[in-house]
Amino acid sequence: MSAMADELLRYRADFSILQRTTYLISNSLGAMPRGVYDAMKEYADTWAHRGVRAWEEAWWMLAVEVGDEIGAIINAPRGSVSVHQNVTTTEAIVASCFDFAGPRNKIVYDDLNFPSIMYFWEAQRSRGARVHMVKTDDGVHVPLERLLDAIDEQTLLVPISHVIFRSSYLQDAKAIIEKAHKVGAMVVLDAFQSAGSVPVDVQALNTDFATGGVLKWLCGGPGVGYLYVRPDLGKKLEPKLTGWFAHQEPFSFEAGPIKYADPPFRFMNGTTHIPALYACRPGLKIIREIGVERIREKSKRQTAKLIALAEQRGWRVNTPRDPERRGGTVSIDMPNAQQVCQELLKRDILVDYRPNAGVRMSPHFYTQDEEIDRAIRAVEEILFSLKITAP
Ligand SMILES: Cc1ncc(COP(=O)(O)O)c(C=O)c1O
């Protein structure tokens, strides 16, 4: 497709790093939109000029507004998304709504989850959780039947990734959620690697919880994770990880136990992370304006191109060939992948390397086809020079 025909390339002007680098790393940190400078200035001006009055005038409701802006991208009803510092914290908030004393105390997940999520749930064993880890054979995906079979009448929660961070495998969230509901379990869907790159509809999926962050595909910067709680659950759950923002009347400063507010405040705890909330809005606005369907269409085409170019060169691709089972990243395990990654970085081709995955390359809506060609050509040159200089 020519640059003329690729309408999304007009957004390149909003991202200054694209003029200086080949930016193929939105799976890790999305490029910063220019609007963040103004947003941060607005934050500083508000603090400087309005002082403590800022809470009442803008800051108290900011978390709710940003939650709704994220909610619009994952089709969550207004008021069903709360925002937090990161995904790990949101898992802790979910966990704190339950105890592990009864027979339904099993946590089922797979070993391709993001490690932080595994560390958190493994640590709940000491609190009575029985953690069942379903294993992958190929490092790319976990067989669906194996995962479904592990979800049984004793399962409380199923915390899984929608798109696997290593391989970009897109899990069948609907089938997993349906099985969980059939046996009375609930799913915590980690949409970090899908939302913004792959359409996510939390209502169509009927997931119980969804979580993720804005710093990758949503171009929102570090410091904002989100938690969607299905509204019927949101009304009755009582997170024990709680605080004064979750109180019905926070300014009564009542002593004693919490009286829970309605969602989304119900799932908050202490003072919200105001600077990060300012910083994330320009990226969210651009993603909403473009629409994830269009991003997905382009992503399927450019990831297919990357896979074809890698396969033509005989490099191992650890990402599904089927576009319907693939997210926005292509993991290429060429020879000497870790060293290749370091050399690419020296050439301002920004990618990363993950063990058992290879070099991860992630085109986004702002990526030109030529940049993909450039990255692949650079890998070829690097491999050639490594061969020549190898002892
Ligand atoms: C699927 C997935 N979940 C979670 C995280 C990060 O979790 P946290 O926000 O707790 O740092 C990442 C990557 O950073 C990820 O790829």
C-alpha cells in the first residue's frame, strides 16, 4: 500500500520520535503524542494557579473521566472502569474482593501470562489459594482444551492474557469466559497487549473483570492501569484493598470501617495519580479518534508482511501465522537474536528482545511499510557482519 493510501500515516506528525527513529516497539512503550507537553503544562498550571482548589475543580473526578475514556475503547459502560498505577495493583484489588477459605479457592492461569501477574497469584498460596498453572508446549500458545479442562467447579478466578506478550498469540477469551461461567468461576482478562491494537469489547465477551494499561498500544505513558468490573458484580463486591476514595462520603472522614461508594470509586483506594492521568489523555484521544478497527486492519497487513519477510530469510517466527489468532507483535527468533537486538538499537531501530520469543517488532498505526523493510534489511546486514567477524 502506498503512503498516499495509508490515511493513518497522517498521525505521524503528532509523534516526534518517529522523525528520529524506526519505532517498532509499541508492545512495550507507545510513542509519545505531542499533546502530552500541553497536558503536562496544564497540570502544572492548575497546581500552580489553583492550588488545593484543583481537587474540587478538576482533580477529584479526573480518575473517573479517564476511566470512561479508556472504557470507550473497550466498550465498557460509563462508570465501570477505575484507574490505578499498574495491572499488578488491579489484580490485587480483584483478589482482595475474595477469600480462599472455602472449597472454591482455585486460581487457574497459564505459564504465558505476564510474569508480574504470576508472581502476584503464586504469592496468594500463603493466603490459601490453590494455584493451577496450565503449561504451554511450544512457548507460543496454550492449547485451549487444556486450559478449559483445568477450569472446574472449584475454580474461583481465571487471570489470563488476551494477547500473550511473548508470542502475540490471541487467546480465545470468549471460550474461556463461557467455560468459567458454566462452572461458576470468573475471568480476569488482561487486555494490556490487545486493547488499542485488537478490538476488545468487554460487554460482548461478558468478562467479569478486564485490566490493562495505557503505556503500550494506547500511547498513554507509564503510570495508568485500568480495571473494568462488570456492573452487576461492581455493585456487590467489597475490595479489602480499599481507602478513602472508595468511601461514600470521603469528606466526612468517619472513623471505623468503610462504607463503599458505587463504582468506579468503589474500586479505588488512596489519592489518585494525577500527573499520569493528565499525560495519558492525548494518546487515548488519538486512539478513540482513529478507532481500533482501523488500527487492527493495518496491523494485520503489516504483521503479515513482517512474517513473510522473516520466513523468506529462514528465520524462526514465534507468532501465529493466522491473523485471527495474532495480536500486533511479531516475535522473530533469528540466530543471535539478543545481539541482533542490541545492534538494531544502536541504529535507532527500536525493538526489544525477550527470552523464548526473540526480537519483538510491533508496527502501530503510525508505522510506514518502508520502516518494516528497513528493519528487516538491517537485521540481514547485522547477521552478515556477525558471520564475518565471528571467530
Ligand atoms: C500482558 C501484560 N500484562 C501486564 C504487563 C505489566 O504489568 P504492570 O502494569 O503491573 O507492570 C505487561 C507488560 O508490561 C503485559 O504485557
